[in-house]
Amino acid sequence: MNLTLEAVRARDAADPLRAYRDRFVLPDGVIYLDGNSLGALPKATIASQADVVARQWGQSLIRSWNDHRWIEAPQRVGAKIADLIGARPDEVIVADSVSVNLFKLMLAAASLAPERGQLLSEAGNFHTDLHIASGAAEFARLRLDVVERGRIEAGLGAETNLLLLTHVHYKTGERFDMARITALASEAGARTIWDLSHSVGAVPLDLGRDGAELAVGCGYKYLNGGPGAPAFLYVASSLQERLVSPLRGWMGHAAPFAFTDDYVPAPGIARFLAGTPPMLAMTALESGVDLFAEVDMAALWTKSVALFDLFAELAMQACPELACVSPREPERRGSHISFRHPNAYELCQALIAQGVIGDFRAPDVIRFGLTPLYLGYEDIARAVEIMRGILDTGGWRDPRFAVRAKVT
Amino acid sequence: MNLTLEAVRARDAADPLRAYRDRFVLPDGVIYLDGNSLGALPKATIASQADVVARQWGQSLIRSWNDHRWIEAPQRVGAKIADLIGARPDEVIVADSVSVNLFKLMLAAASLAPERGQLLSEAGNFHTDLHIASGAAEFARLRLDVVERGRIEAGLGAETNLLLLTHVHYKTGERFDMARITALASEAGARTIWDLSHSVGAVPLDLGRDGAELAVGCGYKYLNGGPGAPAFLYVASSLQERLVSPLRGWMGHAAPFAFTDDYVPAPGIARFLAGTPPMLAMTALESGVDLFAEVDMAALWTKSVALFDLFAELAMQACPELACVSPREPERRGSHISFRHPNAYELCQALIAQGVIGDFRAPDVIRFGLTPLYLGYEDIARAVEIMRGILDTGGWRDPRFAVRAKVT
């Protein structure tokens, strides 16, 4: 493969999603391949945040809970996300963080099968999922079994209460077959909780079709909701009335403004709210999600696949010392591409110094997020060219690239 | 008491905190007496939010976690709040909501005395505290006993594990003697968790002096941190290393970016973080808290007392049909004044229609927040005059004021 600049530009010109690129702030001199860690800023968010701050908060003050429909935002934004993941509008709500939502779902769901004592998850799953699981297991009196990816199916059994999996692996990009695994777990009598953080907004999802009952997901990656945006959770309608959140906050009460001492869970998905939602963060998330309203999710995935294939092929030719750890088959992976290199950290820093922003993931992986809404084929070709330059010259050996920052 | 307009204006002119009023957005035609529900917008927040969105997120993207010190924000803002409440800088951290933080502290602290089976709280405490307590009690295997205010001290005994109290009551404004109650509980072998939501930023607090070990508080009331701003929690240094949060998220891990499967709590207060903090909301809170940096907290309270006394005296004269339910002695109350009236809801709506924004609290209380940073004596005099007018004319009987909004 020996692509000319004209050829990649022609592909960008023919890209049916190309117009979306102009809806984002993309700094000069930067090729942003970390939108799966923090999505880029939608231009519309600048105006919507200014409005929420200066007009809604500043002028309407407390009245905005009614007048600007703040009070409905968790449900309203949840319904918009539901539309992207094959859920019903009343099956998704925005609340808290992925970590807190995982805790809610694990404790609520575990109580449905008190005789089953195992919480099963994957070794090397995103660590906050495992940490939260360790706390949830303690309070639900479950045994947390963390097994290698290849042993998960064999690990399902008569004792399994919950299976906690991340749909797309944060490091390798490997993707589970949601329908198949959910069905296998279900046959064993277990419920599966899916973490969609590295899927939603990029990878095809159809939770209803795939029989998913419980899920959480992140607002600040492909949904472009802003740093630390609120997360969402999904509970299939059939299960909602049987679950009670361990975090029984007033926003999940059937009558939050009756101020009664006794807790009565709200009907439906609202019972999974806890405290007052952070409206500045919530409205920024809504602006990010609104960008997807007219996006053809199939076209989004088609472009992700094309970006991945281009990256993989160019890197294979130009940077043979990098070992791709992401599966090549589209149905087996997410929307990022990762490589192993003994000096992945330094290489990542050297790339950032030249404006190519990817991510290091310990101990030896460099990861590039492929966000089809705002990346183009030329970005990919240029990123690989810059990487080849750094490898050719040994530029990553500069001692300043070995200094570890707080967040890496 | 028959104050002329000149007299109240003279008091405003002599107010040593008067200059702070200009640091807030206060809409024309509004007397805002609900800053204890949602604090007013600091003008500085408009610029700081725009900067966080457009420059930090938009231009620096993921690099802002280091370059703009986002990663340190929970501790940094926590230390600023610590300064307002008589805590050490490393005893306070900003995280999640009041509800979620209460859950963390209850479950973490309860495990220190597993032989003690009672969680004690006050009937009519802010309901989210009681709801969260009911969930925490279930998972900590405690019995939740909710007793009338006057029976709390008698309720402390050999079985009491935790005492959960709100320092200033959200409805009546009654204030507990923190030092005395904490000591009484401690003598009984119990730990007290204080909810400071209606105290912080208005009422004198000295947690260290008063022997408080555990507390939570709200960012969006007197701290003016924005709608649904993140909350904070306080754990006395002596206790921090003995507590492990039930919500073991990656931000509370000793090495969040080592991506290890096993959970190792961070040293100190950071272990109470869970997921990624919402940075747009966090930085707005910081702007609100920064306004207090040079405020003399004693002067703040002196003014709150004076605003309260003026309101109480004028209302007693002008509106004898209102029964004040807030204690008159300053040391027994917070920074709001509440009245009972059989038609409190309609009266509150009629006041709002004339620009006087207070709060209704079920079933029959109307509540006015007295925020010394941006309210003046003329505001109080005019609010009472408008209220007298509504009562004189029976203006609250207008049928449109009986329609209940979603949030009241």
C-alpha cells in the first residue's frame, strides 16, 4: 500500500461523515487520536454552556429546574443515548459516574439470586470495574472471581450470580459478542452487566436485540460530553421494577419533593438516580449527544473500520517493530487500534511532542482512538508518517520523554 | 421597628461585605432568597467556565489533566473548602454528590465497630440522608432508628454505631451544637457523621475544634458552585487510614495509572474518590469557593445574624399570621428563616410572581435563605413589604398559584 496524499484526500472528500469534522474544535497542529479517552469539544457546546451558565443559572436561578427542564435532564439525555444503543427511551438514565453506576447495578442485581455466590469478571478488565466489583462483592457477600479472557465461558456455572464484562477492551480493543455471551450466562442462570464505555458512540450496539439486561457507559469518550461527563446506566424494562438501588437518593424517590422520611423507589429507571445531577456537566453531555441525532450509526462504524484498516496497513508497512494487539476482524474489535512496543511510553510522549496525541497504557501499549465523527484519512496517514519518523531517528530516546507525568 | 428606606440603605452602605454583591449576577427585579437551595452565579464563573470549555478542553484536550491540573482538582478544591470549615487541607476532598458521599462514609465507618448494630438519625432530617441511610443500613447490617429531635441524645447507647445528623436543619434552620453532640456520641462509643449542606459558607464551622470525625457538604448552596455542583467529604486525619470506601473507584486507587487488577486504597483522603470527576462542574465550584478566599467568616456570620434579625422583626410586625419556626438565638440556628402558614405553597408562588424568590417546603413552610455575600438589608425590607402586600390583598388566592410545579 503506497498511498499518495492525493489519494487519502480523495477518500476524505468522499467521506459521507466529513461535514461533522467542522462541528468540532480541533486545534491547529494536532492529530487527535485520544477521543476514546476524552472526546473533542463540539463547537455547539461552547454556546450551550455559556447559555446554561449565564442565562439559565445566572438569570433564572432556582427556577431553571422547571423553566429550563433541568429536572428532566437525566431522563431526557438518557433517552437520546438509548436511541444510539438499541434501547427503549425509558431504559437509560444519566447519573453519576461509571464506577458509581456499576456499584448500583451489581448490588441491586445480585440480590435477585441470593443463593448464587459468584461475581465473575475478566483479568485485565478496566481496573475501576474490578475495584468497584471488589467492594460490591464484599457488601453483596459474593466471591469475586477474576479469570483470563479465554476462561470466562468455562467459569460460568451454577454459582454464578453476575458476569461483569467490558464490551470493548480499553487496551486491546477486543470486543465480546454481546448476544452470545449474554445468552450463555443466561443459560447458566447468571445476569451480565456490560460496560459500554469504549463502545457507545462508535461501535454498533443493539442491546434490545442482543438480550442485554444491564449496562453502564461513559459520557466523555465517543459521546464527546466533556471531561468527567456524567455516565449512564441501562436496565431492561422487564427488570426495572425488581431492582432497588443501594444508593437511595432523593432524585430516585417516587416523590422527591414530598420530603418523607421513608424511601419509596420511583417507578422505572428513575430509581437509579441518587443525588442532584451536576447540570453544567449534564448539559454539556447533552450537547455532545445531540450531535449524533442525525448520524447514521452504520455509516459511523463503516468509517471506523476503514480508519482502522488504513492505520493497520500503513503501520504494518512503515513500523514493523510495532506489534498490533487489536483484532483485525471488525466484528471482534472496537474503534481504537493498539500496538505493543517495549518503549511505548516514550514513543507516546515523542508523538505528543509532534502533535500526534495518543495514549499510553501500562506496561507497554500505545493506543490510538479512531473517532469517525471528526477524524479523516489524511490524519491517519500523517500520524503513521510522523511515527515512522520518530522510530527511524530514534527520537523517542530523548530523555525528556521518559519523565512520567501524573496522568499517562 | 419602623425603618425608613434611608435607614436600611444606610445599613447597606455601612456593610463591610457590601462589595461582594457586585461579584454576583443578580437579575433585575428579583430579590433572591433561595441561595441556600441554589447559590447565585459569581460573575467570575462566566469567564472561568468559558476558559475551561474553550481553551482547556477544546485546545489542550486530554493534556489538561496534567497541564491544567485537572487531576489535582478534587484535593485542591477540597483544601480550599477545608479552610472554611476548620479542617486541615488534607482532610477534605471534592467528589460525587452529598448522597453518594454519605453512603461511602456510613459503610466505611460502620465497619469499625461491627458489634454495634444501630444507625441513629433524626425524624424529618433531610430525606435523602434518611433514604441513603436506609440503603447503607441494609448493606452494613445495621438497624436504622429514626427518632424525634428531642430524643436523639437519649437514643445514644451501647448499640449505637453511627449517629447521622444535619448540622442546620433544611426546613426550620435549627442548628445542633456540634461539639456537644459529637462528644456525647463519642462517650457512648459512637461516631457522628455531620451533613454540613446548610451550614458551609454561612454558619461558623470549626470541625477540628469541635472534634468532628466525619462530614459531608454541598457545593451548590452557600458555596455558589452551580446547579448540582460536586459535594465534599471530610474525614479527620486520625481516621483516614482506617477507613476503606465501599465505592472503590480508580481515582481513589494508590496508583490509578498502573492499571492493576487489585485495589489498593490511596493514602489519605484521596481514597474516597470513585470515578472520574466532572471537571466542568468541578471548576465552577472552584470559582465559587475562590470568592470566599478573603472573606472574614466571622463578619459573614455577623451579617447573617443581622439579616435574620431584621427579617424576623419586620415580619413579626407586618405579617403576624406567619409563625416563625426558626430559633431566634443565633447559636441555635443557620442562615435561613422559615415560617409556617397554611397556604405556604400559594404564598411562595405569589412572592415569586413578584420577584421575591423563596422556597416552599412541604407541608406548610415558606423558607428564605439569607446569603450574606450578596444580600442587603434593603432586599430584606422590600421582601417583607411585598409579602405584606400579598397577605393584605389576599393575592396568594389567585388560582394559578395553586398549580404545583414539578420542583417546588
